[in-house]
Amino acid sequence: MAYGQFAYIYDQLMQDVPYEKWVSFVQAMKDRHLHTGSKGFSVVDVGCGTGELAIRFAKEGWDVAGVDLSESMLAIAYEKATEAGVSIPFYEQNMAELDGFQDVDCITIFCDSLNYLESEEDVKRTFSAAYKQLKEEGLLLFDVHSLFKMTQVFMNNTFTSAEEDVAYIWNSFPGEHPNSVEHELSFFVQEETNQYTRFDELHFQRTFPVETYRKWLEEVGFTILSVTGDYSTEHLGETAERIFFAAKK
């Protein structure tokens, strides 16, 4: 799914997101399960968006590539990486068709990117594609929305924000499939003339029970290392909103 006009205000809306917690999670999993130094540690950041995580990974000294389906997002990511002084190749690919990264140490799919896949088959194809690209004992690290977040936080709720130069109204409705939501977003962006331009986006997200993800990963050949919640490397609480998986080829 492409983000369209949303790409150009994405970073402003995401400025309070704790990206460093994702970096810490990857570092912890790398140290615990791979025991490799930063030099030569290769990472493909799938669903990289505007490159916030990929750039942080590169600043850790890791060998990073970024993948996203949105051409607009990738254009912004490239500009930001250049400004940050890091060299990151970016590729426009569907994560379910991930290819060209054989024998990498780690593949990450963070910030609930996997939840944008609409079908069970696409999730399973993504796991299979990641498995083929990883070296033996390589890591797949990803997060997804929990069932709790889908049903108790998103479902039939409205969220609003009114900053000085951008405002939005965000309505979440039950989707067509179980544990899915449709996000209707209306943005109001201030122009240089002080007038506001409105544009609308429709985003679909779907999640599955933890045991379903486990089953699909194991069917591909992965070994599950941990399932935790909300950036923790140790615990999964009943009300965790974001579920973190670590799996090894």
C-alpha cells in the first residue's frame, strides 16, 4: 500500500515515536543471539518508510538497506540519509516479494508495517521471502499490533490532533476481516498563504493471534526465540499494544 500525500507529513506526525527503542531491541537481539560486532552486521529494514530507523541503524555502524512499497516515502528517505551523511541503498519492493538480499544477518519489519498486508497468504509469503534472504541463523525481527490494540484501542474510536501547521481527524472502523480496522484520516495542512489544504487517506490494517504468527513462522522453518510486548525483550503483558517477535533461521 502506498502512503500517497501522507508521506510528506509523516515525519511531523511521527516525531514523538520512540525510534531508539526499536534500535535498542535490535541491538539486544543481535548481542543475545548472534554475538557479532557492529562492523559487518547487515540489516534490511523492510517497510522503512522515510528512513528514520534505517538511518539510526546505519549510525550504529551496521550495513543497512531499506525497502518500502511507497516511492514517495523512499524519495524522502534518500534525501534524509544523504543529509545525515550515511550511505543506504533504498529499494521499492513489496515485502511479500522481497528479493536480492541473500545471506543478510537480520531483517526487520517494524512500526506495524506487517499489519498493512491484507491477506493471510501475503503474511506467509513475507515470512518465506525473509527466510530465503537470511543467512543461516540470521534473525527476523518484527512487530505487529496486538489483538488488544485492534479491538480495545482502535475499533470504533476517533483520534484528533491540532498542531499549528497540521491537524487531523482519524476515525477507525471495523474492517472486512476479523481483527482488522479501516483508518479514515483527514488532514488539514497549512500552506504558505496561511490557508489549509485538506486531503484524505484510507488505511487498512489487520492482525492475527500470537499463536497464528508462531505457526506460520515455524511452517516456513523459523525457530521462535521470543515473543514480547511494547519494546521489552523479556515480557509480554495482557494489555501490550505492540507485539515483538524474534525468530532465527
